[in-house]
Amino acid sequence: MSHIPWPVPEPVLPSDVDPVLAHATRAAVRAFAEARRVHDRAALAEKVQIGADGTPTMRLDILVDTAVAEAANAHKVNLLSEEIGSIDNGSAVTLVVDPVDGTANAAAGVPLSAFAGVVAVDGVPKEALTCWLDTGRCWHAVAGRPTPYRTSGRRELDGAAVSLLRPHGPDDNAWWRITKRAARVRILSSSCIEAALVAEGSTDAFADAGSDTHRIMDLAAAMVTVPAAGGAVLDVHGRPLEIDPDLTRRWSGVVAASRELAEELASTIKEAL
């Protein structure tokens, strides 16, 4: 299979990004670019090991994750990553990352994948950055600080624009119930980009319709960025979203433009399940 011909731009980072987060983002983008330069689509998508979360790891994932781990070690902070897992450097600071969110997209050449990183202090997420890998566009937020992003503010599901994970079987009924009420439905296959689009008001909500697919790194950046923009992030079943090195934990995350819409989505899904 052929190589992906499109170049990967440098990330457009705000000047006030935490140095650890900035270093990790640049390392991820450069590793992503090098992987696409060296490997064809089949090699990028090849499953080369089982990740720390218990799912198969594509070659692209581990190449980017290794570069991010080197950045974390250089700053002597802990790392919690989807592929490598937990690295304890004895720091109060943990870098929580999804090295390539939307790996199947990225390996195929579909330009919808992201690096997402969060700086957490004693388990509390403080700062987040999501980088759209094919464009260099970045969404950045610091907990408790105003952001340039505002959600749409939408409060009701009827007529909303909603992004969803694909249906997985047990959640089919909930999935169809949402799609029948929404005005527009998208499946972009990159949870981190979809959450960022909720934060900036491009879409009203994003949800896992009850399949319990999300790991904490799928939601960690949204947990900072979306509330700062006026939205809400929660779990369908009300389970707390926690930075936890146990990567067997899963959530059905709901990211919405308002608390009211998040709760209506969650209740609609839960009833249908």
C-alpha cells in the first residue's frame, strides 16, 4: 500500500502552554510526521503489540507514544498513556496522553486524528491541549482561566447537532434513539477532536451511546477544555471521571454544550439501554 503523501505541519501552540505539554505535543507531531514518511499505510496500521489498556497497538501508536514518553522523562514527570501505560517518575505532575486519537483514521490517510495531552497535579487535571495532527490546529485550556472558546449553549437534544461513536451492538437502541431526535449526526472517529468541536461551538454534543468504550485519556482533555467553554462532561451512568493508572476502567462519556444537554443525553441513553 502507498505512503500518505500529505505533509504534517508543526503545531500552532499558544505562547503560554506548559513547557511539558508543549514539548510532548511537538514530540508527538514530529514522530507522527516521521512515521508517515517512513511507513506505508499497511505498516502504520499493523498491530505490533498489546497496549497497556489491553487493546492491540498499531505501529503508528507506539512510535508516537515512545516519543511522548521520552519528553515526559526529560521533564521528570509521570506519564499515563494509552499504549505504554503508567511511568512513575516520582513527581506530583502526571502527563496524561492519547498519543494518536483516531489511529485508524490516521493510518488510512483520513485527516481526522489528534494528539491530546493533559497536565494533572496530584490527579487533578489542570491544563489541556488537543492538536489536530493533519492541520497543526490546537485547542488549549487551563482550568479556572477564561478561554477563547464558547460552546453553542444548546440545552435540548431535539434538533441538536450530535457526534457519536459508532454503534457497538448492545447500544444500538440508544444510538438510534439519539439519531432520530438530532438534526444532524456525525461519526468522525476521533473523540478528542469531536470534544474540541463541542468546546468551540461547532457542534452541540458528542457521546458514547452506552458502549463503555472511552478510557480516561479519551476524555481527559475535554474535562478541562469543555467546562472552561461553558459545557459539561459526564458519564452516562454517573461514574466519576478520574485520572487513574488502571487502564481497564471504561466510561460512556458525554460531552455537551450545556449541563442540561449532557444530562438529557445521558438519561436518553440510559433509558434506552
